Amino acid sequence: MPSRVLRALAGFVSAAVALAMGHVVAALFNPAASPVVVVGSQLVDLSPTPVKEVAVRYLGTADKPVLIAAVAVVVLIAGALLGLLAWQRPRIASVGVATLGLVGAVVALLRPGFGGSAVVPSLVASVVGVATLMGLVWWANTPTPAHRAGVSVGGVSRRHLMIGTAAGAAVAALALGGAVVIDRVKQAGAAAARRLGLPTPASPATPIPDGAQVPGNTPFTTSIEDFYRVDIALTTPSYSTEGWSLTLDGDVENPMTISYDELMEMPMIERDITMTCVSNEVGGPYVGTARWLGVPFSDLLPKLGVKPGVDQLFSYSMDSGYTCSTPFQAVSDGRDAMIVVGMNGEVLPNKNGFPARMLVPGLFGFVSATKWLNRIEFTTYDKRKAYWSERGWATDADVRTQARIDVPESLGTITKDKPVLAGVAWAQHRGIEKVEIRIDGGEWIETTLADDAGIDLWRQWSHVYDGPPGGHTAEVRATDLDGNTQPEERQPVFPSGATGWHLIRFTSA
Ligand SMILES: Nc1nc2c(c(=O)[nH]1)N[C@H]1C(S)=C(S)[C@@H](COP(=O)(O)O)O[C@H]1N2
Ligand SMILES: [Mo]
């Protein structure tokens, strides 16, 4: 007979293989039906409230993993004890191991809302546990060549048993690893389902023409990852939609409070819109274009019955007392002002304002794009003053007409075979008429504009450089469709947006 330690080890490993196989089977179709999880959950439900409170107090949010680990440890110890019996009383040991698994199956049957299939992982664990333990006994009793040659005595192969337990431990580890992988894959699937869960727009975006993108230039649509983030929150707020609602009130006939589900059921528009921050320096990065999905104000305003005299929308954020003022005119003049729930085909990310934000084409973000939105009050500029207005910034600010050079980057090089300068220009809700460039302070030359995707969007431009090699400067200026050309005069971002021309130095090789 093997030593006590080896017998206990064999039982322990058999229990581990059993739990791991039950766990991986559960991971496939119902993770909550894993034998250890199902028993742990039942213990949570059975334990009296004071015990739960103590557990939560001392273990915090780790209370559930700790409990599940405790269940696993109990089963593994029971397995080790049964392992001690396995050589002399194999039947009793087998029944014991099977019973451990059956406990999981019975508990799974008792738990509400689980259904009969929830017993499968525990039954699998039962069968695997018995098979592993009896397999180890058999394998250890199988004579090695050494026995046959009469070199070794005792009728038991330590070597076989050690190889067998090591193999069992490896199987258990692989199964646990498999369960983790399955869980990851399923979570990725759930994220994809959330994307699919976004409502289909009643009014989809018109496709962006292929010709709107200058090859090698900044991407026309900015990815969520690359989209600039500007706000006064210290960390990324993360709110749940449960209990969240959006209140529309103030000087309206019918104030409304809308839950997330109600909002998601309203007809939506999908639009590509370029957003800009007032704090963007000339040539700066705080500008981006995304495909936004949301409920248009044009649908909400008639339902609300806005009273005469309202000239301001005063929006509130759940985060840190941020407020924002938006001219009522800008949300009621027919442009695509909306309450946004989706961005680039995904549920609005936390950093960009989940569950909902405002967006008004043509206005700087600080006077239109409240994130983590929970209330919009229809009122007057006399009555309410917004967060940034209190700090001296403009109360109402259209975006500035701006052009930026993106290719080459500042101090970069263009080559003879690709002597192209390129960039973007924006004047949301007015549209870009032309972008001009001048090299070394010379004559202004009109650049080639890429295809137009709409007045609420930036427009790409490019220019083929045909001057001498060496170091040069390039400057750009845009003119919008209202006829305003970007002024040369440099103004700082405070209080209503920077002005001036973007200049870079570059080398022509
Ligand atoms: N709640 C809240 N919303 C906010 C802000 C803020 O500080 N808090 N900043 C605004 C500013 S200044 C801009 S430019 C835009 C930026 O939006 P983004 O981070 O999604 O790019 O959000 C606006 N909405
Ligand atoms: Mo901003």
C-alpha cells in the first residue's frame, strides 16, 4: 500500500480534477452551476444576516471569492481523507467521492430558477472524481517492469502513483485555465451583444464618401480610443443605468423624467458630427469626429411644450457639480442637436458620458456637450449661470473656423516621391469653403479639398509641395461658407476659443 501522504495526495488530486472538470463544464453553459459556486451561493443564502454582515465587514467585496475558495478547500480535504481509504476500502471511497458531487447536484436542483440542466456540472464532477481516484488505485497497483523482474517489492508502484497524480494535477490546472478562457470569450461576446443591443436608428447616417479621406492623413472618423477627452472629473465616472433617469423640466408645459429603457425606445437619429473643445490651441488635438446615435431635440421639444421666453438650456451632470448653458435657439433651429446614447456603433463609453450626453453641432463642447447628463432645465440666461461662465468663460460660443496641418508632423520631412502636405479644417454647422496654404510666408495658395461629408463635419485638405528642398514653414487658414476667413491675430483659448494660423516647420528632402 502506498504511504499515507501519497494516498491523501491521490484523493486530493482526484477531488481537484473533479471540481475543475465540473467548473469548466459549467463555464460552457451556466457558470453559476459550477459545483463550488452553487454550494457557495447556497451557503450565502442560508447564512443568517449577522453572519453575512460580519463576512462583508471583514472580507469586503472579497467575501464571495473567499467563500467559494472555502468550499473548494473543504472538498479537497474530504478528497484527501477519502484517498486514505481508497486502497483498503475502494467502494466506500468511491461512494464518498460520488456523494460530494451529488451534494452539488442536489443544491443545484434546489436553487430557484436553475432548471434541471444545472445538475450536469456536479454529476460530471462526481463521475470524474470517482474515475480519477479508482484509476489512480488501479495504475498504482499495476506492476512496473521493476516488479516483474522481481527487483521491487510491495505490489505497488510509487512511480506510477506519482506520475498519475502529477498528470491529474495537470488536467485540473488545464481545466481551470480552460474555464477562464471560456469566461473571457463569453464576456467579449456579451460586449458584442451590447453593441447589437443599441437601437436601430430611425434615421441612419448618410455614408461618408470615400473621397472625404486623404490617404495618409488623420482618419476621418476618430476611434473611441483616440477621441479626445476633456472634463473636470478626476477619474472616469462610471454610472449604472439602473436608477438613472433624465429629467427635462423648467419652463415647459409637460416636464418629463425618462428612464434609460424609455430613452432607448425613442426614435433615434445617427449622425457623423465633429466636436471641438474651446481649450484647443491653434493646431491642437482637442477635435474629433464620431458617429453619434441619439434622440433628437426636435422630437422632444414638441412633447415638452417649451414656454415663450426660454432662451437657455441649463444642463446638469451627475459628476462634480458641472453645469452647462446652451442657447435654446441652437437646439430648436433644425440642426441635429441630440441626447446621445451611442458612439461609433457602441454604447456611449464611460469617458464620453455614459449613460447619456448632449451634443449640438456647431458649438464648443463646454456650452453644449454635457456628459453624464441627468437633467436639462429650460430657463433663461438671467436665471442660471453655468460652471465655466462663473469662471469667466463665454456663456455662448460657436466653434471657431480652424485649419490644422497634420502631415508632415511639425519638424517632419516630406520626400520627393511623396511631397504632400495635408490636414483637416472645421467650422461646424457653417461648413468649409476653402483652405489656403502659404510656404515661407509667400503667396496664399488654395489647397485641394477632399470630398465634403456635410457642414457639421471637418473637411480634409491636401497640397502637393513643389518648391526647393531644405527647411521651410507652412501656414494654413480656412474660410467657412459664411465667408469668414480665419484671422491672423493670435488670441488665447480663454474665454471663447483660440484664433490665429497654424504654422509648422518642415524639411523637404
Ligand atoms: N459632465 C461634464 N460634461 C462635460 C465636461 C465636463 O467637464 N463635465 N466638459 C465639456 C467639454 S469642455 C468638452 S470639450 C466635451 C468633451 O467631450 P469628450 O470628453 O467626450 O471629448 O465635454 C463637455 N462635457
Ligand atoms: Mo471643452
